[in-house]
Amino acid sequence: MAEVNTRSLVIVGGGSAGWMTALYLNRLFNQDRKNFDITVIESPDIGIIGVGEATVHSVRFFFAAMGLDENELLRATNGTLKTGIMFRDWMKPRDGKTHEYFHPFEQARLGRGLDLSSAWMVTGRDRAERYDEGVSLSAALIKKGHGPKGPNSAPYQGAVPYGYHIDATLLARFLRGKAVDAGVRHVEATVTDVRVEGENIVAVQAGDAEYCGDMFIDCTGFRGLLIEKLKPGNWNSFEDALPCNKAVAIQRDLVGNEVPNPYTVATALSNGWAWQIDLTNRQGTGYVYDGNRISKDEAEAELRAFLGPQSNVLKCTHLNMKVGCREEFWIGNCIATGLAGGFIEPLESTGLHLINLAAGLMGTHLLAEEASQASRDSFNRLMRGFYQDLKQFIVLHYCLSNRDDSDFWRAAQSTVKHTPWLESQLEIWKHKICEFHDLAGSFSTTFSDENYRYILYGMQHYPALNFQMDKSAADSLFSQMKLMRENALAVTIPHGEFLDRLKM
């Protein structure tokens, strides 16, 4: 067997992107034999944005694969569990009731004949319940205040799929500790210069030292300090389809004896939407908005009014968001990931998921002794595909709204024009159920036809179906669902009780 030379990999920037990538690549490449010397250069002067405090459920598998203790992770990050997102006010009130729907992580699978979604549709159940209430278990759990865990649930296991609410700053600190313990070199210094030859980075200057490397990973946030040196302006903006380009984030105390919710809340406001994410020690909130329509002061005032006078604000931060992604994530010997690679507004909590995807692709594309242009093209094609798929899924939330109380919402309905595939599918989905084959062949790794249905039918975009189903067959199907919900409630405990157990 040929001798393998140890290569050097330099990650510039810490935060979730830098430390997730370092932890993953170190575990993959160096667990049995050292293939890469991995160094993370992290500036003590440049803070992380740290407001994206919710995840999708697949991040659970990343943490598990890294060998992290789930309870230790939750304690270290003031974490709570997340079974989905409750959307409020994304449409006009109906029959005097505030519009809301829940998007859980579940895959609704039941029935040997007509699938559960179709059965729900053709039996007129929309007159008595929301779609998510009819086809998921999570909606029943959150009504009773239950999370996904039982008293004896194994790590990373629950009655339903779940993600997390975590303090992003504490997560980066926790992952840094685990990565350093596993052999990753940590350098605290600010990069002041990037030395380039052709399409390759030769070294970076940080403090009084120069750091050379075979590969460089750019985790410097929106600045893209390394990748911009190789190809300035290498960016595909999504602002035509997703115009929310600013955010104001507020950290506040939980009010009174509030028990942290096991779900995120996303409430539509006048020119965007507000998130509410409960940690064990506080609530993270924020307003994602179109900065071309309202000022930062107006946005902050609207968010504070939404939260109410009882809120004890701990911290308020204004952010500019660069919505879009790189045309080329990998140029020469440099790969951009995290915010340096792209950003989709945090409506579906995909920030850590995209870091996870990029790290996985690095794990397969960096195995060769020398990277070929074919490998770079493959990596770039896949990453662009992930972002494009996520863009159209986020557009889906906006374009189905019937709100007309502001210019923002009146314009939101036409954002679908910038996602032609989605526009054509919405016409098709007026006449048939959204199904697996509609999305087969896409780049989507998290949001499938199941997820699309939760949004489509939560936003009342129902197909016009003309089909009669035997009442006894329908009753049997939904009786099974009722029994499954009862069983889920029986084996789970209130979310607050689970969090109290973590303190023991």
C-alpha cells in the first residue's frame, strides 16, 4: 500500500461553520490514521452572528455521528427540543380566527389504499381540523405541552423526529472544546492578509505568524475573506425572490413561569416575520424584514410592540443579511461554507443543515491526492442545487399568502415568478396531491413532498379533487391515527419535565 502524506487543512473562522466542519473532517479523516493536520484560526475580535438558534431534525444525526452526548450538548447550549414550526398570521383571519398551521418533521405514512393526505382531502376533514392535526402526531403532542421524549428515551431518539433550539454562541464554544480535545489545533488570531498565487491560497497572515496549507476552508461569514480574494463578486443574489434582507434580533427573559415551547413560532408581521425560539434560560426573538420598505428603527419598534411591554430585553442587535449563494463555493484550494458560502433566510432553520451538507461533501471530494476540476465542479453543482431547492421552498411560504395589508405582502404573491419550477407545480397542485415523484430528482435532502404538503395545505392551497371514499375505510384510517396520537402522548412527557430532568 502506498504511503499517504499528511496534508494540511486550514479553517479560517470559528462559529458553528468552522467548528462543525473541523469536528466532522477530523473525525472522518483522522480517526484511524492522521491524513490531515487541521488548524482553525479564530479571531477573538470578530464575534459570530449567533442568532440562528433553531435546527432541522437532520442535525441530530450529525451530533450523534460525532459521538456527542446529547444531554451534555443540551446542558452546554441551554438547549431545548423542537418538533416543528408554528406559523401564525401568514394569511388573513378566517371566520374570525387567526390563521395558523404547524410544520412538523414527520413523514405521514399510513394506509394501504388511498394515502393519508388524499384521504384527508377527499373526506372534507379540513372543515373540522388543520391538515397537520389530521396527519401528524407532533401537533397532538404540542397541544398537551409534550415534547418528543419519554422518561427513558435513548439519546437522539424520540416518539417523533425532532431538532433543537440552541444558543449558537454556546454551541460554537462546545464544539470547539470537543474538536480541540480530538486533536484539532486552535489558533486565536485575526487574519490580516491572504497570500494568493493564481487560483490558490498559499498562506494567511494571522497575528505574527503565517499559516500555509494544502486546503483552506473559508468560514469568515458574509465577508468571505478568502473566497473573495480568489474571485471577487462571485455571488448569486436571491433578493428578487426573497426580499427580506435585514433582521433585528432581541434576546429577552421568558415571561413569568413560561415553560419553553418544544417548537419555533414564526409570526408574519407587516414587512416580514418574527421568530420566537425558547431556550431554557431565555427566548430568542427577531424580525426578518425587507429593509427597502421599512427602516431599522421602524422594524425594532414593530418587534417590540409585537413582544409586548412585559418583555425584559437583554440584548438587541441589528443585522444585514446577504441572501443568496456563491456561484462557485470551491475555487482552487479554497472552499467557502456557512455564511461565506451562502445564506437562506432562517424561516425553516436551515443554517446548520447547510454546513452539515457542505462538510459531508468535503468528506467525499477531498479524498483524492489532488483535487481535480471535475471534483470542484461536482461540489459546486451540488451546493448550488441545495441552495436553489431551499430558495423555492421558502418562496412557497410567501407566494401562497392572501394578505394584502401592506405593499410587502401584496408583492409576496408574485415572488413565485422567480422560481419557474415552483410556479408550474402550483398550477399542477391545484388538481392533484403533491407527491414524491413531483420532487424526485431534485437536490432536496430535508424537504420532501411531505414537507411541501404541510405548507401547501397549511396555506389552504388545496387540490380540487372529485373522488368518493368509503366512509368505513376513512373512519378506519383516521381511527388508526387517533390511536397513534394517544400512544404518542402516553409514551412522552411534558417538555418542561424533560428539561427539569436534564438539570439532575
